[in-house]
Amino acid sequence: MGSAPAQIPTSFGHELRACLRCRLVKTYDQFRESGCENCPFFKMDEDNERVVDCTTPNFNGIISVMDPTRSWAARWLRIGRFVPGCYTLAVSEALPEDLQNLCEEVHVQYVPPKRV
Amino acid sequence: MARRRDEEDDDVEDEEYEDDEEQLLDDEDYDEDEDLGRGRGGSSRKRLRSDFIDVVAEEDDEEDEDDDDEGFGGGGKRHNKAPRVGSQFFDLEAQVDSDEEEEEDEGEDDFIVESGADLPDEDVDRRMHRRPLPLREDEQEDVEALERSIQARYARSSHTEYDEETTDVEQQALLPSVRDPKLWMVKCAIGRERETAVCLMQKYIDRGSELQIRSVIALDHLKNYIYIEADKEAHVREAVKGLRNIFATKIMLVPIREMTDVLSVESKAIDLSRDTWVRMKIGTYKGDLAQVVDVDNVRQRITVKLIPRIDLQALANKLEGREVAKKKAFVPPPRFMNVDEARELHIRVERRRDPMTGDYFENIGGMLFKDGFLYKTVSMKSISAQNIKPTFDELEKFRTPSENGEGEMVGLSTLFANRKKGHFMKGDAVIVVKGDLKNLKGWVEKVEEENVHIRPEMKGLPKTLAVNEKELCKYFEPGNHVKVVSGTKEGATGMVVKVEQHVLIILSDTTKEHIRIFADDVVESSEVTTGVTKIGEYELHDLVLLDNNSFGVIIRVESEAFQVLKGVPERPEVSLVKLREIKCKLEKKFNVQDRYRNTVSVKDVVRILEGSCKGKQGPVEHIYKGILFVYDRHHLEHAGFICAKADSCCIVGGSRSNGDRNGDSFSRFGSFKTPPRVPPSPRRFSRGGPPFDSGGRHRGGRGGHDALVGTTVKIRQGPFKGYRGRVVDIKGQSVRVELESQMKVVTVDRNFISDNVVISTPYRDTSRYGMGSETPMHPSRTPLHPYMTPMRDPGATPIHDGMRTPMRDRAWNPYAPMSPRRDNWEEGNPASWGNSPQYQPGSPPSRAYEAPTPGSGWASTPGGNYSEAGTPRDSSSAYANAPSPYVPSTPSGQPMTPSSGSYIPGTPGGQPMTPGTGGLDVMSPVIGADNEGPWFMLDILVNVRKSGDETLGVIRELLPDGSCKVALGSNGSGDTVIVLPSEMEIVPPRKSDKIKIMGGSLRGVTGKLIGVDGTDGIVRIDDSLDVKILDLVILAKLP
């Protein structure tokens, strides 16, 4: 199914950040300029401070999901409903509380990362 | 909410993806609603709820219908569909109502919602403006369009059955099936894993659906490989074509049950908060413990407190612009910064106040110091925060006087954070260390995820209490014998002498020193070991030459350094020495003269006549440059070692090494009233253990003549190392050997030969004997016996004692009571066995026999035969596979029962260590040949074959020589006879028999065989009711 893919990271180094909700991986600049494709309600593109709050550079592993609906891996990772793009397997931090509330307000479920 | 849907409906047609997303939102709305129904929520939520009420109310019918079709089994997920559709319909209709209600609600809420609620208000405003538009459009929309959109949703929802909600149960439902795409492992350039994954994504976007791969996974912890998810290997090949970072020579399919492992990365829950312990990953401070002072999450920087490693002189040079050596030759040792010292070297020290915290820092050359600590700001990436287990020493160093108690608690919490799963086990004695119940003692009854149910010791309390595991600590009482299972002292054992909350003071079994250790790191055990006793080729109690030509005895082996008692007789001087600071091991044996001109050699017992240790006495362990290292087990310092000048000692009793060997030594001791042979028993040191006893026994018949003469030996050390030859003469410590290959006679130190290459001895033919002697586990051969149980030393005649050459003794050390629990047995071994190359007669596969076990050593069988003889490695590996450092000693109560699997690979079959069982019978053709067997234990049923008859019997007693007292009869009611191990056989259990486990970590445990699966038995353990799958051969039937 051809939903428009998310932006693809333009670099692979330390600039990469992952969205704390949907785990989409992009560079800081990409988040700043166009926000997160799955979580537009964070409005990172409007409020650049948000980028720091909503994303993290601490993540583990990258998965490029070409076909989220038909990918087992995407389903297993619960990212099967997001747009195609590069995601991370796991983030280590939870979304700040105010942003969790925001998710709640817009009726978006947020699952905090499981603690080991 | 309802409005949102309207909007969404507009979008449906033009942007499918949006729709998809919205759909998701819908689901979540539903969940949310359930949540809210539970009655929490602030003003905005309340509002939402109120406009939801209608929807839910009306949905109910829908849902019910739905239930009929699908049932509720699927949990919250499946019936989402229905409500979604329902809400779609009803939202529209219900809108007006809900709006009204909402307004009312809002009015009420106003005084609750304070200024902080700007955002929602704004939101509402916006919605209000927008609202008319979608409504109107809705009216225009014809029914078909609506229907279409619904159908579209329906259709789609079929393959997105899952929710974003994660529970373990639902996750199970997502396990890969055969219909799912597969994961393929593809090699890619190292360091380019992420890049490759991203490139493939880009390629997919550029080429569209041409690429039939579903996803690409690059794991941080797996270098050199990426995973590609696709249905067919061909798809993978197609996709990776042209990517320079991928080497698609080999594409490996990931087995379906390993697929989840690929994706299950632990989200590194880095909980970097103040006071967390971390370790530096790079630079000068690599590996050093640091404490987090400040975390800057935005810039990913972290400020840590470290013990500085600063070479002030070098710093001074640098600051003054003098030439600095480019490459640092060494890493300065950690030392607190002393400002005065710095000033003395004319280093500028500025005292500045940190504007943020108000603390004062000393700024030296751009580095910040406070209280002697270095405050360093580094990238988060350059520290590791996981699994940091500060050792006690480290914490001690970190503790500044001001934060005595507090600092400890911090350490405590960090420790707890790093606890492994399954830290507490049923039956553990615990104490509550935090909270209201502090200091309550109890026993673990049940362990849940976070909570531990304990049975409190105090009366009047509920039967069990659930306590968070973070509030619990293992509890030991003085007198408990424990074993350290983690940390630098891992493997050490000792007795608890003092308990300070979560810190124990243990009197180490080996070193007789006090060890401070966290209660968390120990388990109760009756085992006696020493922990690490070896680094590289240096072992505990070795005499070593140090850098500056001083020398000393290693009295303690720490994780990376040795404590060495220096050879300075005036006062005991101990220094901590790194491996690289040791020049070599001193192995040469010297003889010196004591005060009365008696020759003193190693193993002689001397008494110290002057100095601080006057009056102490013990065997000489090392002699070097006129200095004796005497071991006195009553000496509690320095692992019992005393360093003394030779001429301030006098020899007492007999010289063990000479007295037994040469008749003349008796005359030498004639003047002493002491018996010629010093009773060997009280020595802690088991080096003197008679490793060759049994060998000696066979030789015993030769009478006074030294048994070695005429035998073929191999030289283990010195210039003729590796040569083989016949012994022609023996004179004291030297042996004259006629070399086979060179046709000449050389003289070598007796210690340097091994007499186990008996090529032409008659024993070879006496196969029966040979087999017997091959058994490395004959009790009398295990060197620990003389010490532990002197009565079990039947074979120890003086002449064999003579065989107790120190060199060899060292080689045998592993079997001795102080034998190390070597984790690195395999690595460590070759070094120590290096002295005895012939012990590995080219049979690398039989690892178990590489070790110079007394049996194999003496046996006339070269190692090769050994493995050919069908001595299966499996059985020993079965042991090895069951490393269970926690297992307390076997019921037979032998304190040195090795429970650590890692130890065992060196000992054939692992049995020699459990002499208490006595059933060390390898002569038994059946059991011995299979090497499965010598595990006779009390109470088990055996098949006794005596004088042709076969009768059942029950082992009632294990005798030290390996035979057993067996009560005949299937329930042991008959006569009691003594049966040799070769005459009995374990009775293999059948299903539903009661059994005893004869090997592995569960040795000695009883249970019931509840099933048999091939060669495995399924056993329910009596105590724990756990079900275990064990090799049938290690199960013995109980009467």
C-alpha cells in the first residue's frame, strides 16, 4: 500500500534522533523542518524546542520499513501502521509527561518503552 | 472528537495514509474512552468523556451484535472494528447533543482549569470555528460515499488487526508464522550497517515497488551484518544489487523461531540521574568508576565526578610550555587532587564559583576540581551506565567523609538496579533495608516480577508480606559460610564474621583475610575455594621477581593485580603489583642453611627464632636469596606467609622433602627429638598432597629401591624439556636420565621429570591394573584427602611422600582444597600445565584429559588412547554444561565439592572432586567404560553382581576407598555387605520411579521420574516441584 514514506535520514551519525512516540528516525534538522510524519500533533516543525522533547538520540538499532503493512518485523515492533520510513527498534526514554498528555488529548496512544 | 471525525471524512478520499492514521486514532479513542471510564482525568479529558458518553451508549448495541460474531476472546483489539464503524455513524448524529453537554461541562470546569489550560481552550475555539464547515459538507455527502469510505476501512482493517497496545499476550499473537516474510542475514561493510539500511530505504523510495523487500534491520550490537525481511531470497538479492556496502555472497535465512530474537533489543533504559554510577568508556579514565553529577539531556552531555588521574609534573610542564612527551608512557594512577601540591609545582589554581550551582571549584589548567575529585563533562556516549557494579573498594574510595551514610545508600540503590533477574530465590534469608519494615528479617516465599513475598521472622505479622525487591537485601548471619558469586572477589569463599546491613565481612578461606563484600554478591555455600588464584602464569603463592629486582610471594590475586608479600624480612611489606610489573616466576629451588647450619629446603618446617614473627613455625614454601617464605596457618596476615631470613630460623622436625626420600636424612635428624616425619595434617596447603599415591601403590612392591629407576620418564622442564628417557640413577634431587633420542645420559632435577610415560613398564600389559590407574578419580589419589580426611590416605607411604615434589604439587594444585574456582580454566590452564607438556600427548579433542590428571598421568596410556578408549567427552561436558556456582555442597558434605562447572572441564568427568561419594569407580567395566558412572550415592538402588549372582541392594554407606556398604534386597532390608564399585551398577529408573540425581548441578537431589524422552528423563524435583529434563544416565532409582 503506497502511503507516502517519511523522510529518509540524510546522515547516519550522531545527528540522528528518534521520535519518542512512533520511533521514526530522522536527523535533528529533518525533524525541525518537517516534524514527524506519524505524529504531526507534536508540531515539531512549528516549535523547534519540541524536537528536543519529542525525540531522542538514544535509540537502539535501525529498521527501514518499506512496506509496513506487510512486514512482520514492523508488526512485531508495532510500527506497522506508520508510514514507511526508517525507525528504530527501541528507544530508551519515555515521552515527557506534558507530551504524553498531549497524546492523550489528541487520542493517540502512547506506549512508554518497556523497562528492562 | 466528533468533529475530528468529520474532518477525517473529508480527507478520506484524497489521502489514504491520513486516513489510516486517523483510523488508528479512532482505535485509540476507543481505548482512551475505556480508560476515562475509570474515572481519572482532568478537565479536558472530562470534556472528551462527556461527548463520548453518547457514542458509547449507542455503540453498545453494535458491540453486542459484534460479540455474537466474534466473541470477546481477542481482547480489546478485535471489537475495535465494530465500534469504529458504529461511532462513525453515531458520532454524526450525536453531535448536537454532545456539543451541548460539552458546553455545560466546560462551564463547570472553568474554575478547575486554570491558566495552564490555555491550549485546550484554544483548541476548542478553533474547533468551534471550523465546525460548521464539515457539518455542511457532511450533509452534502451522499450515502454511497459514506458507505464507500466505511467499506474501505473495513477492508483495510483486516490486515491491521493488531493494536499499538502492547501486552505480552498480544505480542505472542504476533509471533512470526510461515506465511510471514522471512528474515535474511546479509553481510555488509562494518560500520555501514545503518547506512545500508537507510540506503535500501532510499532505493525503495526511488524504485518504488520494484523492490520486494519489506524491511531492513541494522542492529547496533551486530556489526558486519544486516537483516532484510523479504519473502524470497531472490528478492533480497535483487534489492541489494548494486549496493557497494553489501556483500551478498551469502544470504542466510534466519530460522523462524529466532526471528523475534533479532528484533528484541533491550531498550537501553539509561537512567542517568544524579549519583548514578557509571564507567568511563574511553580515554585516560577508561574503565574508571564515575558518579554522575549533572545530566544535560539536550546536548547529550553529562558531568561526572572522577578520581583524577593526573600527572602533576607533566601538567606543570605542559602549562609552562615545556616539552611534553607526546605519547604518555603510562596512565597515572588515580589520586585525589591536592591543590597545595599543584601550587608547589607552580601550577595556577583558580578558585571559581559555579554560577549555576554556587559551588566552588578549583580550576587547574581548564579542569575543574572539587574536594579532590575531578569534575568532567563528557558526551553521554563515552560512558557506560549499564550493569555498573562498583566494587567495594571503589566505593570506599569514592566516599568522602561528609557523606558517609548517605553515600552508602546511593551505592546500595545502584547495586540494586543492577541486580540480575532471579536474584532472590525461594528460601533465601532476606532483610528489609528500606521503608517502614526496615530491618525486618524473613525468608523468601515467592518471587514475582518486582515483589518478593517474604515470610517474616517476627510473629504477629501476616503470613507473607510482599516487599519490593529493591527494599530487600540478602541476609546472612555471622557464622554462615558463603561464596562470592559476583564482583572482583568472585569465587572466593569464607565465613561471615560480621554483618553491617548489606555489607558483609567475610573471613576468606584462603587468605584468612577479611573481605568486605555486598551481601548481594554472595550465596550461602559450604564450598571452599579461593576465587581467582591466577592471572597469566602467576598463581597464588608463587614466588615472583618484580620489576625492581625485589621479589615476593603472591598472597592474593585480585581481578587485575596481585598482592605480593615482599621478600623483606625486617617488616612485612605488601605491595599491589600489576601483572606487567612482574618479571618472572622464580621456580628455582635453593637450599639454604638455617641458624644451626642445617640445610633447609622447600617444604621443611622451620621455626622463626627472632623478629616480629618469633615463635611461628611452618613449612618453607619458597627460598630465595637467603630469605625464607614460611607458611604458618596460624598466621592470619598475608595469607599465612611469613618472610624471614634463613639464619633467623631453625629447622624443626623432619625435612619432608629429603627425609622421606633419602634414608640419610634420618640420620640428619637424629639429633632432634622430633619424629622424622612431621604430621602433614594441619597444613592448609595441599601442595604436599600425594598426587601420585596410587601410582606409588603399584610400585610399592619394589621395596626400598627407588621406583623410578628403570622407568621411562619425560622431562618436563629445563633444556631437555620434552625428551624422553630411561632413569638410570637417582641421587637426591637429581635424576640421571638416558635420553632415548640422543643416546646420552643427562642429569635433571627430579622435579623436572614426569614418570608417567611408562612405555616399557610391565604395568602396561596388566590392562586391568592399567584401567584402574587410569581412573583419575580414585579417592586415594585425590590430593585433597590427606588434608581433609587423613584417614583416607591409605596409599600414602613415605616413599610416595617423596614423590611429592613441589613442582608437581603445584600442577596438582587445582585439585587441592584451595583449588581455584577458575573461570578461565581453559585459558589459564595451558600456562600452568606448560611445565608438563607431555600431559597433552597430542589429543586436543579430549580436552577433559588435557589436564594432567593423576590418573591419566600415571597410566601407561598416552592421552590418545584415552579418548579412543571410548571415554566419552560427553559425560564430562555434561558436567561442564551445568555450571552451577550456587549449588551448595553435595549432601555428602565434602566441603570442596566443586559445584562450578567451569572448573570441571579440567578434571576428567569432574568426579575427582567429589570423593565423598566414594563411588569413584572406573574399573567397573560397564559404568567406567561409559564414563557415566562413578556417582554412587547414598540410598540409591544398585544392582550387585557378586559371585555370579545379581541382587538388588541399597547403598547405605560410602567407603573412602570407593566401595560401598550395600544393604541387599530391593528395599535394603537384607544383609549389609561391602561391595566394590566394579560389582555394582546403578539401577536405571523407569517412569514414575523415585530417583536421585547423580550428577550435574542438581546432584544429590531427589525427585520423581515423570517421563522419559529418548535419553532424557523428565524429573520432578521433590523440594521445589520443579520439572527438569535430565540425562537419564545421571538418574538413579531409589528404593
